[in-house]
Amino acid sequence: MNQQLFDILLKATGETLYMVGVALAVTIIVGLPLGVILVGTEQGRFLEKPFGSRTAGVVINKTLDFIVNFGRSVPFIILMVALIPFTRLIVGTFIGSTAAIVPLSAVAIPFFARMVEIAIKEVDPGLLEVASSLGASRWQLVIKVLLPEAAPSALLGLSTTVTSIINFSAMVGTVAGGGLGDVAIRYGYQQYSWIHIVAVVLIIFAIVMVLQSLAAWGARRLARRSSSSRRRRTEISGAL
């Protein structure tokens, strides 16, 4: 019985890590530039006129802002059901761990984009002015200034995002999505096995704690590195 429980939990943990890992990668790839564009297209920002027109910047900003707000407001269980046709189109099925990645990414992208937006807005505007005065392009402003300076806060926001993804991954068990949530439903709820419930809760808690600890450690390192870089820039500017 103990070996059977171990095998079930090991398989389910692997499925959960797979879902969370891929969904997190998709969230970063899509959510990071989305957050940058949300900030950049605001009035007076570096992407205010993306196509040489202020109107285009306003339209892009308002549209993306609406999409992000809408995505964050829809309950996940409803979003899963609403995305079934899209999930089947992308993956070929709406059942299983791979299919669960689609709704998990859809719910996490707007959340992370907002976290990136907040992190970028915390960057000292003076740094952008200095970089612009030195002839930095829009791309250089983003890559060389905004993202490095916003990285510590964005990483903490990412840790909150991955926690949400893990929690939501447990919910996909209600629609045969696999993972630890499926174990909780199939064994804990349907077969009244309290040991499965306890084991699932402990494993999810351990995963969350490990990821949050890594994110906090990384954020501290990035913050120290960013602070050191700013001091060096100040010393060099004073010497010149």
C-alpha cells in the first residue's frame, strides 16, 4: 500500500511540475513583453507613439489593459470550460496534463503582465532620462535599463505568479487534468482517503516553499547587483 501510494504521488508530482513548468515558461515569454508594452504605451512613455501616432499608442494601451483586466477577473473554473474548444484546437484534446497548460497559461499571463507593469513603474525615471540623453534607442532602454532595474521586483512577482499556477494546477484535477489535484479528487474525495489528501497538501506546500525561497534569494542577489551598478555609474559620472 505504501509503495502504491508513493508511485501514485510520484507520478502526480511529475505531472504537476510538468504543467507548472511549461505554463510558467509560456507566461514569462508572453507576459514579460506584454507588461513592458502596457507601461511603454502610456502617455509620456517611451512607446507613446509606436507607429508614429499617439492614437495608436492609446488604442494599444487601452486594448491590452482591457484584456489583462478581463483575464484576471474571470474565475479559473469558468475559464477552463470556456477554453475547451481552443485547447482542443491547440493540443488535440482537453483532457490531460498537456491540455491543462493552455488554461493555466491563460490565467497566469495577465497576472504576471500586471506584476511586470508594477515593477517597471518603480524604476527611477531619471535613469531613463539619462539613457535617452546618451542616445539610447527604445530597445536599449528596455534591455539595458528597464528590465535590469525592474528584475528584483519582477522576480518576486513571478514567485507569486507561480504560486497561483500551482494552486490552479490542482483545480484541473476536477476535469481529468492529471497531477496532484487529480489524486486529491480521485482518491481523497471519491474514495475518502485522508492520507492522499494530506500527502497532496504537503507536497504542494513543499513545492511552493522551495520556489518562493529561490525567487526571494534571486531577487536579493539581483537587487544587490543593481545597487552596485548604480553606485559605480554614480562614481564614474562624478569623476567625469
